[in-house]
Amino acid sequence: MAVTDAPPVRLWNRNFTLYFTARIMSVLGDTMVPVALAVAMLGLGYGVSGIGYALGAWMGAFALFVVFGGVFADRFHPRPQMIGADVVRAVVQLALAAWIWAGDTPLWFLIGTSLIGGLATAMFQPGLNSLVPQVSTDVQKANGVVRVSQGLATMAGPAIGGVLVATTTPAVAFTVDAATFVISGICLAALRLPAFTVDRSGSMLENLRFGWDDFRSRSWLWAVILIWWVLGVFVWGPITPVGAVSIIGEHGKAAFGYAEAAFGAGSVLGALVAIRIRATRPLLAGGIAMFLFPLMPLAAALTPSIPLLLLGYAVSGLGWAFWGVQWATTIQTQIPADRLNRVSAYEIAGSILAVPLGQVISGPATHLLGVRPLLLLATVMSLGCAIALLLVAPIRRLRAVSP
């Protein structure tokens, strides 16, 4: 596996700066929503079940409609679709803020706005991949920088939301959240993009089928998604609720927050490493880095001293982020621009659908197996997924190409 240092390229041009700002504002907005929504629903007396219904509505709408978002983005253009999604998300958050200020917000309204928010995000998300090659002259470096900042924003979003709901009210948090989507939309509208090839031939169903055929024709792509289904069910689904029970039970509530922050810090470091290393076989390099990932469920299972716990989470985040940069760059460079949105939509849907399934079964599995055995099983399964990435020939042999 040959690697080379990245050639010096000017990354921070006008377009990339605007895209970068839009993407970070969107991540901040998305990660603030669950905190503000949870506090609001608990304050209104809807309890844990109400939170589950609302978040489930968001995830369900996103998972079901993201493939349509990909087709629309290829059929027209991703930018106006993403701007429209930002407008809808901003209006939804402002409506939530207004009704919460007024008091007695009904459960149906909270669930309905969550569903609309998930649908809007499904229209927004597919275009993120196709815009990167249009706003950057160095796709891998751009993905690395975005991954670094995304890790920071993922840590900052819940923290900002928590501070706002603790010091003010959920209504203020929803108002600030709406502002992040407004900034994102303004930045996207200010982009100066080259001509974008669109495909308006065929019906919606024909375009969905075309995207599916393109997706399944790439053995390296669907092979990774199959591996990700295993990872989603056995690792990403249970790791947060079950890991939280394990760590909090041993070290207290603060320790779990520290561990999540350590994972984010490791992700930043992993992305910085990925900016510098150019692998001729990017998925092979990413697969090797994924051997670091099992340290997170292992640390959660063993609950060692706080320093070792944080180290395990940080090293795991490093491996995960390095893989993420290689994967995003591969998607953006291997798939033609005129079909990238719809193929990315199938990739996104395939990647996330297994996670809620893992979350649903984690409760019964904990009662059946116990907390520590379930986390040790997650460790073994994540190690098996890393091995599978290296054993599957189309993944291992795929060579890097220029965008």
C-alpha cells in the first residue's frame, strides 16, 4: 500500500469557505435538536416515550426519503434543494420555539415537526457529497478538513444546546437552532458553482431504479454497506445506551460525557492524519485503521480507570475518522457527478437503517446477555467487520482515482 504526502493545494477559496460554513452550521443545528427536544418534552410531561416517538419520527422520515432526495438532486440540482431544506428546517424550529413560548405544546405537533425536520434533512444530505468536488480542488484534503470540523461541531452542538436549555428555555435553543439553518442556507446561496450535469430523463421510479442498479453494480460499495449493517446492529445501535449504562455505573455521569468528547477529539486527530496520507488503495488503508475502532466498545465493557477509558475512546475515534475520510473521498471520486447524489442516497440509507434496529434490540439483548457481555460481543463484531474490509477483494483492491 503506497502512500504519498499531499501536494500543496490552496484549499480555502471562496467557495470552499462558504460550503464549509454551511456544513458546520447544519451539523450544529442537527446536533442541538435532540437536546432541546428532549428537555422540552420532559418539561411538558411527555416522558421518555414521547422523546422516543419524536426522535423516531425524525429518523424514520430521514431513512425513508433520503433516496428520493438523491434522485431529486440529480434530476435538478443539489444546491436549491439544500437551500429549500434549510428554509424548512429554520421554519420548523421557529414554529417550535413560538408554540413552546405560548405553552401547552401538544404531542402531535412535536412529533409532526420532527417528522418534517427529518424529511427536510433527507432532502439536504445527499447533496453534501456532490458539492465537495465542485467547491474544492483537493477532494481528500477537503474531506479531511470537514471531518475535523464536523467532529468539533458534533461535540459543540449538544453542549451549546445543553447550556441554552439550562440557562434560558428550550424555546431560545430552538430559535438559535433556526439561526444555524438560516446561515447555512445563505452560505449555499452565495456559492459560485460550475455548470452541473443533470439527468431529467425517465420517471421518478425509473430514476430510483437507475440509482439502485448503479449502487448494486459496484461490488465494493454494497459490500461495505453489508458490513456496515452488521456494525450498525451490533455496535453503533447498542454502544450509546449500553455503553452509557456501563460507564455511568462505574464512573458516574460525567465520565460518559468525557468519553464521548475523547472520541470526538480522536476523530479530529484521525482526520488530520487522513489529510496528509494519500493511499493508492484508500479503502484498504481505511480498513487497516478500523482495527482501532473496537477499542471503544472494549473500553466501555471493561470500564478501566478514567485515563485508560478516555484513551480507548480517543484511539477508536482516530480509526473511525481516518476510515470516514477515505470512504467519503472514494464515493466522491469513483461515482460520476451526474449520478452521485442518488447513489450517495442509497449509501446513506443503507448505512443508517441498521442503527435504529440495533437500538431497538439493545434493551432486550441487555436483559438476555447482560451489559458487559453485550459490549464484548460488540467488540468482537467490530473487529470482525475490520477483518471483513480487508478480506473482501473488491474493497481491498479498489484504487484511488482523481475526481
